[in-house]
Amino acid sequence: MTTAGIVEAARRAGRTLLSEVESKQLLEEAGIPVVPTRLATSRAEAVRIAQEIGLPAVLKVVSPDITHKSDVGGVKVGLETVGQVRSAYDSIMSSSRAAAPTASIEGVSVQSMAEPGVEVIVGATRDPQFGHVVMFGLGGVLVEMLRDVSMRLVPVEPRDARAMIREIKGLPLLQGYRQYAPCDLDSLEQAILGLSRFLEEHPEVRELDLNPVLCYPQGLVAVDARVVLEETSP
């Protein structure tokens, strides 16, 4: 489905928060590498998708009402067998319903397990006065505690993307530190620029988070994604 189709489908359903699967489809269209991810609404479908995508797999709960998936037992990683995928699906559904009994649960996302890398966040918010602001920084589960980020207004120019990466305190980690291999900074710059172009073309996006983005010596990949649309008038 195209970006316009995904947005229109969400509008018709009265949703502003896109699912992880929908968000990744949008960003892939923008040229940002993402881990292949599909929605499963049953245990059997989860198994079939995992076999098609390839094991080991990761399963995550898909719900517009659950923001922190790990906190409700909604994430299972490193699933190497069909049996583990079956058990993970049942566990995610039961624990998520127990922790958030009023939440609307669409199913689980099934994705291939990405290789470990340095975790960063690339995101954006829409300011009512200035428009979209792009953010970059160290990512992962500690992003809210570290708050090591840089920001620029859209449109972001190549010199801005380069400066954003080099402004954060965690730059030495990106350049290679102890057990961490150096990151492909050129690919990071291109991801920031790609996101900027995407936001210029889609003013209906209110918030966007790619966290974590795993960075490697060659290339990168977004493991999780969240897109929130502007509310429309009735």
C-alpha cells in the first residue's frame, strides 16, 4: 500500500497512531532501511510469517493503546524455532491483555532478528509555528534518560545532517569505542536527509520515532518505528 493509502485507511478508521507495520512501510518508501515486518493476527499466521521472513524472529504486540511494549511483556526476541514462535505469540497476547485489559490489540508484528549494533534514535515532531523539527541522538531503552540529542528544522541540508551527528556527546561511541565497531556515519546522514525529505512531502505527520536504529560499519536498519498523524477536523 502507498503512503497515501496507509494514511487514508487510518483516517477512515479514526486513527492518528499508525501501527509499527504501517510506520515501517512509510519509512521504507522514504528510502530508510527497515527490518522486514508483517502483522500476524493468529498463532498460525505468526508461524507462517516467521518461516517466510526467516528465523530467528522477533514478535511484538501491536496496539494503539500500548506505548511501552516491553513493560507489558509484549516483546519476545531471539525466537529460533517454530515452537518458540507459537509460545511467544500466546505469551504476548496473554500478558498484554492482563497488563492492559482495556487495550485494543490488533495482533503481533513478526520481524527477522537484526544483528546487534550501536543504537541511535532518529525522530521528528511538528511545531505549530516552525513546522517539522528533526531529532538525532543515542537511542534504545535509555533514550529518555540520556537526552543526548541534536535538532534541526526541516528542510535539513547535508551540512546540517553532518553537524547533528557530530554535536552529540555520544559521538565517540559512533566512531568506535571498546567493543563497539565504528558506525557508518554516511548512512546516518542519508537517513536524516531521507527523513527530512519525507516530512516535507507529508505535512500530515505530527510525530515520528525510529528507535532503535541499529548502526553498523556498513549501513544501518530501523528496528522499531512509530508515526502519529495530525488530527483532522470532523
